[in-house]
Amino acid sequence: PTFSNVNELTILENRFFDGTEYYDTNIKLFDEDAPSFTLAIDYEFLNTTSNNGTLVSCYEETGNEGFRLRYSSNPDIQWGDRNVNVGYQDNRNIVVIRHQKGSRTMFVYGFNMEGSTYSMTPVSAELVRTRSTVSDAVLSLGAVGFGDGGHD
């Protein structure tokens, strides 16, 4: 569906990141002029992904500002100093992230696991930080960005 009061944008389709490349979108989700946003990410990690391997980020590594979708035994969303599992190992998944401009809360919707099986039951999490996030970090795919322009 298309809405008259919503700007929609497909950033990438069918892109593989092998840990040696990244894609910066130049979209700043948390600067002072950024609006509220909803971001849907359809993804799949490989079983060879190293811990803390980051697929999507709008995050400042030096100050824990922003969020990132990373692999930490299972896929998780890190929002500053908070995190939540959003999938199971290397299963294909989708996660939806919502943030209201100026809020310290990030809403995360995904799928979680039950034991060692993949559950098709959606789960939601409300991650609340102790401080507001204001950052010039850009939305990056395939890496987490550093303040000096470097990537990991």
C-alpha cells in the first residue's frame, strides 16, 4: 500500500555482503532533522557469520548511539546498551524496527526461537534507553560505521 503522508524507499534488493564490503545510504535516521521511521529488513545470516558481524546499522561504535542488526549466536538488534534476539541462527527472517522522532524507545518486531526450533510466532520488544539518541551516523548495510568514516 501507498500512503500520502509516508515516504517509502527500497534501499537494496537481493544483495549479498561477505564481510569485505559495505553500502552507505547517506540516510541519517537520528539527526536533529530526521523524522520518525519504520524500517523492514528481510535478511539471512550465513552459518559462517562471526559474532558481532553487523548487517544493518545506523550506529556510532564509539558511543553506542543508534542501532544495529548483528549476529551474536543468533541475530539480534542492539539499541545503544539494550538488545533483543530477533531470529534463530541462519534462518531467513524479517525484522521491523519503529522509532518515533525524539523518543528513547525503539519498537522491534520479529520472530524468536523456541528451544532449537524456529517459531513462526511474531514477537515484539520495546527497547528503552536511558538517554535520547542524536547522531549524524548514516544507515549502513554490511558493516557498522565509525565516527571517522571507517567501517567494521
